[in-house]
Amino acid sequence: MTQKKMKIKKGDSVIVIAGKDKGKKGSVLSVIRENDRVLVAGVNMIKKHQKADRGNAAGIVSKEASLHISNVALVDPKEGKATRVGYKELGDGKKVRVARRSGEVIG
């Protein structure tokens, strides 16, 4: 089975474009390819009741829940607004991601 091509990668700066956290920005902590979901730092926080174990005490812990990838957009490095992702081949034959809004190369 082949992996899906994801335009958003770990470490990218994204903005939430739909849902309860619309407008919030954060960096991608992980990408879950099987379910088309991403985990964004500080966004979509949930409360989890945690049992005590060796490393952690018992209590209620806040942590990030995943968002569907369609609810986030990449942040344009130049303008700081949501943008779509395109691809461009550089002169040396290297393929890079490009922000559609400004044409700027993404990380």
C-alpha cells in the first residue's frame, strides 16, 4: 500500500481555518497519515483523566487532540496568512514546496 502525499509536514507553521479554534496558529507536532490528521501545538486542547503510573501522577491533564488536515492551512512565511501549497523545481533539479499566496519557498 502506498503512502498518501501530504502537503503539510511536521514542524510546519499552520493556522486553523475551521472549527472551535479557528484563527489559532501553531506548529505541527505530528502528521497521522492513515487518518488524514495533524497534531498542532496548543490547538484543540482536551482534558484527559490520567491514572497514576511510574512516571506520572494521577490527575486531569490537558493535551492536544488531532485535527483533520482539511481544517488547517499552511502559514505564508512572508505575509503570515493562510496559503495553499504548490511545488516548483529549482535550477539544480530539486523539488521544493512553494506558498501559492506569495511564491515564497517553504522551509
